[in-house]
Amino acid sequence: MQSRGETPKRRNGARMGFVQEHSIRALCLDIDGTLYPKRMLSLRMIRSVFPSLLLGVRFNAVRQRYRLEQEEQDTKPATRDGLLTRQANLMLEKFGEKATERGTLLMRHRIDAQFYDAWQHTFLTIKAYAHMREALMMAKREGLQIVVFSDFPVAQKLQTLGIADLVDVALSSEGSGYLKPSAKAFSYLLDHVDASPNEVLYVGDSYTKDCQGAKRAGMHSALITSSKKGYSDADLVISSWKEFISLVF
């Protein structure tokens, strides 16, 4: 693992960045907590517990349960619609209600209103990490395909962050019917990447969902974190996008 303070290899006397050293052709990126600070995400997630605190708490619990059970039980159909239906039925179970066509539809509407629809507005004020756009511009100059991959819908986040012009493909794992770190979610991602898994560098802020999911799919991984702990499944551990630039290019 190449991490903070390590010197990249050299070729013909010149420093080799991670991209050149590993023949990277695509840069894949998580969004929330990776392209902008996690504290901005946390604040907006807190707001989403209103107007129903109970719905907010149970929605969070259901998302965690979904991740745990998704490999044991297939989502049918394996689409976002299938995920939203399965998610709504898990919510009904949390409330002690049976899943019926009408009940599922009403729960989906409740979830849309309190979470998905509300997030469309609250995420219009996020601010990008310093040097993040610079890093993506350097990736474009290197000829890399840039793909973003978020658990939640991308919506207008790329425009708000000022990078919509640099991103080639924008995806939500929900489109696969699964959530990170599911192998099926990362397979869905790779279907949209113009490179082999070992030619992809995936960057995220979650070690379990991003780095370990990407590594199991055969990609290289970079973790953006201020933690000093060891992360064996992260090829790079960075504390800032400025450091990312210095190690990758």
C-alpha cells in the first residue's frame, strides 16, 4: 500500500505517479464525503429526520439491513424500482405492517417526500473540497475516464460542485438494485467503465463500502480520511485532494 509520506517509483529519473505506475485508465469516485466534506453530508442527513423522526430512524436502520441481506436475497427486478420496492417493504415490516400493493406504494411516497425529494434541495448548497476539481482536471489531461458512483441519486450534486463538465458517467448504485459494497453494485459500475478492473482507481471515504467493495471487484482503491489507522485494502490513503494530486499524477 502506498500511503502518506511514501515516494512514488521513478522511471528514467522522473517520478512516476500512481496513474502511470499502474496504467490507470479510469478514475471512479464516490460523491458524499469524498468530493465534499462529510460534515456537510451529516448536517443534511440530520435534517432529513423531519417531519417524522421515527421514519428517519427506521429508514437508516433499513438501509443498514439492506446492505447486510442483499447478497443473501436477490432484488427482483435488479433495478432501482426493485430496490425502492424492497426498501419500502422492509420499512413496512419495521412498522409492523404487511406489504400490500397499496401499502408499498404509500411507503414509497413517504420515503420520497422525506428523503429523496428533500435532498434535491438541501444538497444545492454543498461546497467541494479544495483541489478536488484540480485533481479531476489533471485526470482528464491524462486521458482518464471519470465516473462518479454514489449510493444515493446523483441529482444536481455535480453541477453544485462545479464538476459536471468533467464527469463522463454519473451513476447511483440504486440503479443496480443493490448498495455498496455489494459485488453486484460494483459489477454494475464496471459495466459503465471503459477499462478493465485493474485499470481503475476508485476513490471513496468509506473503507468498508468503497475501498473493500472496489478491491473485491478487482480495482485499485484510495481512501480519503484523516484517520491514522491502517487500511490494508486501500492502495492509497490520503487526507486531502492536494495529497491525492501529489501521489497519483
